[in-house]
Amino acid sequence: MLASSVFKSSRWFLFVNESWRIATLWFAGVLLFMSFRVFFLVYFHNRITASLDVDTVLNALKTGFAFDSAASGVCFSIPFLLNCILQPLRLGHWVRVVRILTAKLFFAVAILLCITSITYITEYGSQFNYFMFEGLHDDQQAIALTAIKQYQPWGSLLSLLLLLAVAFKLCHIIDKQSNGFLERIFTNCKWKRTFLIVLIVVLFVCAIRGSFESRPATRKWSAVTHDPFLNNLVINPFRSFVYAIKDYSELQNHGLEGANPYLKNNVTIAQDVLAGLEQHTSEPLLAAPSQVFFIVMESYDSWPLQHKYASLNLTNELKSLASKGIYLDNVLPAASSTMNSLSSLLSGIPYAGVNMSLIGPQQPASKLSLFNQLEQLGYTSQFFYGGLLSWQNVGQYVLSQGADKVYSATDAGGKGSAGVWGIDDGQLFDLVAEKTQAKSFNVIMSGSYHGPFNLDLTQYDYPFKSAADYPSAIQELETQLLDPYVLGHLWYSDKMLGSFVRKMQQRYPDALFIITGDHYSRRYLHPRPNLYELTHVPLVIYGNGVKSSMLNAQKIAGHMDIAPTLLNLIAPANTAFYSVGQSLFSPTAERTVFGFQTVRNNKQLWRGDLSALYEYYAVNSLDKIQLMPTQTQAFKEIDAETEQAYNQYMAQAWHLLTQGKK
């Protein structure tokens, strides 16, 4: 009796005892989600199209466990935090009350979502997403009646009640259990008590994160198998519901239901936007190639290709291709991030501040879609990405834009030597070479020149081990220089690019290659880059019959000009197509080009929120030759006419994405 009273009066023991009850509830939540995931795999097994082995299924379940742990851990973090705060104050009875209420609410919501998810998957082929909230704007009574008549959810309701009864009974048992075995760890030793408390806190934090690793369980890491349906089941119904709310909120604030923010200062939208974008090709400049490779290089910006950095030899492969074909270095990317630029390149719709990868799959593919317009010329379209297709919803997005086949890291082993963003560029290009089909249009999104920069470069004989290995002219800058190991990833990507082009050209002598960067890299050799070097990407067009004399290398361009330029190169005369951009073979001398919050003409460049803060640069060709800037850039406000043109361009882009794609 005396020992029992000591336990009951020890605040440390009461904390440990309550922590055990909370941990037991956390485990019950994880077991609930995992049980439903296994049920989904069995019940919907006919939706799995890929050939799966035991290791693949176990990998999916392992990743799912991380999401289950995080979902359950976040919910039970409330009583756990109160346990840490109130137990030392001898207010443990409030911890018990909150724990019971939290547990019952959690199990009620989790079971409801898991049961409902069965019907949702049956109807839509996936777990919860933002589509489910579209019903809020529909005839809700009709939807409810349809669901009742079509699915007759009486079995689901009975299952819901039975599982709730079991869950509430479990909560009662956990609350009443004595946990006598915990008395064995009772100690008056302060350091042992401290160690156990720290261990409990660390384990609970890991449970909330769903991982002992540096990165928590997040949606972009969920596509770990070859099968899209199995990937969809990795995230449990609770987390998929949370993501659905988040995505829908973003769409409402910036997407389909949002007002066009560029319709100001007399900016208007034509009633039929698409009619004004119809163009026709002239006589083709090339015979139609058997293969077209459109390569979008991660963070591949223009500055390393400038003459003043030639001694670094970072991009010799692309320079070699540029010397034999068309090369432009005055090219503005559509956006400053990968998915937004990629979305614009593939859909033909400029990025205007809306997450296109979320909105795109909700509507038919745009008539500006590059995939569809190349398919009209008889090409099979394929998309290759070195990461996972769940990242930024890229898999669903490219399919929504008309891609016939989509490949990712899972099709080439899942991980590269870096093991973070997926496979290395060498593995990616090998995958493309393996999957290239007769007369295909292949879009390739690379990924190796991206943090955390942990490739093993020694196996490739990268020359720079430290800044001391840089050429003497570079070292004379006498300023802090970028870590050569970081630049080595750019060097590696360029090396793999060159090897791939040579291999494909040997296999397909008439192949056409279009190469650009998704956006500028945000990494620069020294701390004083000019605005040109911080904003531009290269564009190289290379292949049989392509000559540098076809285009002036100093011509300014944007990402949106790539599609019409490609079509004018290879499409039959008078082929109709839609584009916001223009063919670079058009004889326009003076021109203004737009990217998101970026404006460029022949002499001037602005970047930033054009209605408030922005940067300015006066174009100076000497800056491409001399290592340091030739002049200090003076501030210059954007003129009203150019700002009006920018708003008109973005208003049209916003409308095309949210309203005008049909």
C-alpha cells in the first residue's frame, strides 16, 4: 500500500503513466489507418495495374506508416503537451479529461473518413482531393440522394457504428488500466528520470513528424511505387482530407473562383481569347524529325555560359551544342520555380501567380497544350521526371495536358546516389533512352542541379575540390566564391546532357533537341551578379539542318516562344495552332517579353512586384564579357505603357487558366 501511494503521489510517475496511455492511443490510431490501407489494397486490388512484388508493397506500407504516425501523433499532441505542462502542477485530472475527449473525437473523425473513403475511391478512383468540395456549390440534396441510391451505404453505416463502439470501448479500457508494469521503472534517481522524460519527448516528436530522418512525412514523398493507385493509398484518409482542404482553399483564394487581379487600369479581356491566339505555320524549315527531345534542365541559368566564365568549363557540353545550332541567352523563364515554369511550357499558358498543377487536372487540356499540338503532327508524347510523380502533382498534371505516357524515378530504381529528389540525371537520361519510341515527342525534366547537393562527384573526375582550384582569373575576384562542390552538380548535369544527346543523335540522326532551363538557379559565383545574370535562362535548338544563321543570337525571347518556334520548324505549312508566344523566326525587331513579375525589352529589364517593389537593369553587352559589372545600375521606374502591357498579358494568362481553356 505504501509503495502504491508513493506511485500515486509521484508527479514524475504520473507523467510517465499518462504518457503511456497517450502512446497506446497513438498506436491504436496508427493501427486503424494501416488496417484500412491493407483493406483498400485487397478490396480495390483490380485497380492496381503495375506488377508488384513483396518489396514494393512493403515499401508502400512503410511509407504509409510514416503518414499514419504523423496523423495520429499530431492529434494526440494536445493531451501530451498538457501532460508536460499540467502534470508537474498536480493538475493531471485535466490531462485525463482532454485525453479522453481527444481520443473519442479523433477516432470518430478518423473512422468516418476511412469508411467514407471507400465510397469516394469507388467513385473517383482516388482518396480525398479538392474535387470533393465542389459539391458545396452544387445541388447538395441531389448529390446525397444519388449517393444513397447508387451506393446504398447501410453497410458502411453499420461498420461505422461497430468501429466507433470498439474504439470508444478501447478508450475506456486504456483509461482504466493500471499499468502496473510501469511501477518497475520507478526510481528516485534524478538523472534516470530526466533521461526517461527526454526519451519520451523525443519519441513523441518523431511520431508527430512520422520520421526519424531530417525530412518529415509530406505529400511530395508519397509516390514510392510504379503504380499510381497504390501511391494514392500511401497517404491515409485523414491526411488526404487535410490536403484536400488545403488545396481547395488555395484554389478558392487564387484560382477558379478568384477575381482576375490584373483587370485594372483599363485592362480588359476579349470575349473569345482563343480566337486571338490562333496562328498558322509558314513553310517548315526542317524535315519532320523522327524524335523530338524537349529537355528542361533544373536551375540551368544563363550566367555559366557567358564568355567571362568560360575558364570554369562548367557547361562545355551545352556550349558545344550551341556552337552547332541555335543559341539564345536573352530568354526569360515563365516563372522562378520549377513546377510553375514547367506548367507554362507544357500547357502553353503563362504562369500568372496561380498554382497551375492543381487547377490543370480539373479541366480539359488547353488548346495551347504542347503535347496535344505535337500529337496532331503524329508524335507520341512522353514525359520523364527524375523525382516522384506525387511532387507538385506533376504526374496528374502532365497527363491532364495530354501526355500519353509518364515516367518517373520509380521506373529507374527509385533512388540515385543522392537519394533525395530521386534519380541522378545520368539515370534519368538512360531511362529516356530505354523508353524512347518511334516518332515520339519526349519532355525531360532533370533534377541533379538541386539542393542538397550530395552527389559523389569524384567518380566523374570533377576538377574543382576547393575554391583554390578555380582558375586564377576567378580567384582574383577577391570575394567569397560559391562552393565548387555546388557548381559540380551543374557540371555533372551538363556532362550527362551531352552524353545523352550524342547517344540519341547516333541512334536517331535526324533527332531534334530543344534545351532550356526551368528557371535561374538562385546560386551565383560571387555576391555581385547583375540582374540579367539573376533572371535569364539559355535556349539551344540543335539537330540535323539547324544552323546558327537561322536566328540572331541576341534576340530576346521567353519560354512561351518555344512552342510556336518548334512548330514553325517542323510542322507542315499553314498548320493551325494556338500560342501566347510567337515564333522566333518572325522578323520582329523591337519586342517586349514577359515572365511572371519580369519584363524585358531590347534595352531594359525589370523584376519584382511591378505595382510596388521591383529591380531595374539597363542591358549592357559588356557585362557578359567583363567579370565584374561595368556600371552601377540606377533605379528606373517602369513606364506606364510597359506596365499596362504586362497586366494585359497576365490578365489573359489568368483567364486562360481559370476560364478560357475550353
